[in-house]
Amino acid sequence: MANPVIPESITVHLGEPGDDAPNITVPFIDYIKNVASSKIYPTWPETAIRANILSQISFALNRIYTEYYRSRGYDFDITNSTAHDQSFVPGRNIYYNISRIVDEIFNSYIVRQGYIEPFFAAHCDGIEVICEGLMQWDTVSLAQDGLTPHQILQRYFGEDIDIVTDVPVEGVTPSVPTRLLREGVFGNDVRTVQVRLNRISRNFPAIPRIPTPDGIFGPETTDAVKAFQEAFGLSPDGIVGKGVWYRILNVYNAVKRVNELDSEGISFEEIQNILPRGLREGDTGPIVRELQYLLAYLHAYEPTLPALTIDGIFGPETKKAVTAAQRFFGLPEDGHAGAATYDRIYRAYRGIRDTVPNTYEEGITLPYPGYPLRIGSRGDAVKLIQEYLNYIRQDYDEIPQLVVDGVFGPATQNAVMVFQRLFGIEPNGIVGAQTWNEMAAVYHDVHYDRQSHPGQFPGIVIGL
């Protein structure tokens, strides 16, 4: 789900949703002209006409943006049934002044302050049908009283609405990912699923909350997907394909009431991308370090990929490694780790990592599982870090003793933070690639020291 745009076209079902009726695809601007000419009169005050057209635009955009019908398995965006949507009469005459006004404002819509989805601006004629939304005939008297289009809309929808203008016109495609989302996949689509499942879990507590929606499909996301599938009668395989994607979207829209006047609203944070423009030279931070770790690991298996330093700085060395990975995977070689490049690198890493047994064996360090571990995480990877920390504690008694139960609770978080402080890592209590790598290295050193004996050659040159 991204910021709303004005679609180039809209597909209208000429009947009730379940009727065996034809669909017609028309330019969006022509659709609005048709709807406006079918429901309002050219003799009305212009401010009333503008208020009505804005409500019609917003209503249609809400249907498209939320994929109201497509998430239910239909192949259209809206119907022409006034019992469900708004009137559209193929081939009808268009009033000149309505056409002129639509040309001016068709790329505008109503929004609730603080939210991003086009507002569900329900409306009716106000004479034959009375509704809770805008009543079209009443707008005439409000316009005659001198109210502006914005003020008229506020009378019906509240003081906290705005009108977004100059919205770009683009082709709109279905939101469903072109790939299956399953454990080991990374990207913005995964974060979207995580955000939606977390909101749904408030209404359906049997669905476990994902600790942090970070776009990494780890075990917690698998558990949440399976619980959702079980709750809604789907096969609980933990994989998000088209059917599961749209079922999640459908339930998410329902619990948030985004197709109602009293919508909870969709905030910008809910649609924020993990990789809005991709990682590139000059970027810094934890996600750069994660990328470097993945590339460094792949280098051990594919020598055409260069070695690099894991320092969290996307410099020339990292760009060279990214470009080499793109060449290896047959991707465009621009040296930027956009979503496609990062995802391909990540999946290659997980393909190797998943062949490694995930059980603790003293003295053996295992690679990063491919996803951060934090409060709420569970499983063998958590057991591993608990074992590592307990062993490291033999030389660093500041680290508290842990119960090895595979549950990342407050005690494990505290032990991780103590470790991070000891070794100069930001003490955030999250085991990402950097912390895992350092923990494995320290564990190896402690184990080696305890296995060595006086006079025994250490296997490396200590100095000159």
C-alpha cells in the first residue's frame, strides 16, 4: 500500500456486485464526469457542484485504493449500483460546466487529517434517500449561504478534513506481490503484511503480534500468518499468496473500517517503506551493516563476489560488492541495493543458511539466522544466543545467567544489552547481524582460550 494516486482508468461493473453483468473500463476523469452528470444538476451553484464532485472522486478512490472489490475476488473496481456505490450510465450526455469543473479538480480528493487514504465520502440525494453522509440537495442551500466547497464538506464530514490537490495520475496495478511471501523473504510487501496482521490481532487475539514490522519474514511472521489462516478457514501453511494477501487486506479494511464514514484511518507510518529508494553509496546505519554481512557471507561461497568490511558505511567497497552481486544474479548493475537487489541477496543467503543445522554444539558457531531477534522472538535461534551468552559469561561475569528456553524475554534482552555495552555496540537489546557476528566471534575466542593449554601453538601468528 502506497500513497494514493489518481488512476488513469477505472473498471465499472454494470450491475450488482454478484450479477452476471458486463464490466466497462473508462478513463477515470470520464467516469467522474459521468457520475456527476448523473447525480447533480448544472444549474446548481458552482460551490455546491464542486463539493459534490469532490465527494464522488473520494468515494471512487476509496474503492480503488482499498481494493474493496478486488480483495473480495471480483475483477472490477466499483459497481454502478447506487445501493453499493454511485450511479454511472454508459453513453450519457455530460453537462459542459460539470465537465469543465471535473477537468480542474479530478486530481483532488478528501482526506481525514493525519491519514492518507481517500476518505469514504458517502453521499445520497437527501430527498428520496437520507444518509449519514453528504446530502446532495442540501448542498445547494449551503452554497447559497456563501459556504465554500471545503466548508460544505466539513458540515457533513467534520472539521478535520482536508482536500489534497495536484495528485499525480498513474496507472494502478493490483497490490498483490508477484512472488510468494514466506519465511526468509525480505521487503516492503512483508512489512505490509506484518502491519496488517498486527492491527487484525487487536480484534482477533489468537493471532500473535509480530514484535517489530521490519520487512523480514521470520518465524514470528510465519506464526502470525498461520494463526490468521486458521482463524479464517485457510490452509495454515504460513505462506502469503494472492488469496491470503487479499484475505488479510479484506479483514484489515474491515477492522479499521476504511470503507466507512467513521474510519479508523491509515497513517503514513503504516505504509512507510523499508527501502523507499534503496541503499546506495553514502548511506550508513544498521541496514547497511545487514547488507554487508549478507554479502560477506555469500563471498565465502561465491569467490566472484568480493570480500568487504562490515562497518555500516556504504562506500566504494560495498558498491563494488553490490554491483558484483547484481552481475551474478543477472540484475541491472547500478550498484544500488534497491528492493529487488536486496531481496535477491537476502534469499541467496537464506538458501545457504537454511542448510545449516540450527542446534547448539559446543565450540561450533553458526551464521546469523537472517532476521533480527528481539523481545517476543522464539525458537532455535534464540536458544543459540542464550547458549552463547551463558558460555561467554565464563569470562565476562557481568553477563547474567540465562535459562535456555528459546524465548526472547526481558532477561535475554537485558543480557544482550550487557553484551552490547561490553563490546561497543549500540545497546538496543536486538540481535541483528552485527551483534550476532560479534557474539559468535567472542564465543569462539572464549571457547578457544578454554581449550588451549600452556605452550600449545594457537594456530595463528600472534606478532613479530
